[in-house]
Amino acid sequence: MSEFISINNNEDLVRDSHSKAILNTNLESLEAWKRRKEKSKRIETHEKEINTIRKELDEIKSMVEDVLRKISNG
């Protein structure tokens, strides 16, 4: 079983004596990190959607220009 050892008078950090990993025991900090990560993921998803819409709009614009060119050359 692992035992936790305090690190440099920082009550939020401990070292797992078995794995030697440093762990943050501050649950508020963990929740804040999760919220930031989720927000970042949503932003990335929105950026991808915006880029897809831009590409589709460019394709539509090109098709409209082709149709107008054909009509004017008629």
C-alpha cells in the first residue's frame, strides 16, 4: 500500500512512496483544470466547425461565380 509524503511544506503536494509520483491533493485545483480542459476542447471543436463552414462557403461562392460566368457568356 502506498504512503504519501509531504513535499517542501506544500500542503497540496505529496509524493507517493511506492511510485515516487508527485500528486496534487487540491481537489478545487483539479476541478478548475478539468473545466479549463473542457473549455479548451469546446473551443477546438468550434474552430473546426468554423473552418468547415468557411470551406463550404468558399465552395458555394465558387459555384455561384461559375454559374454567373456561364450566364453572362451565355
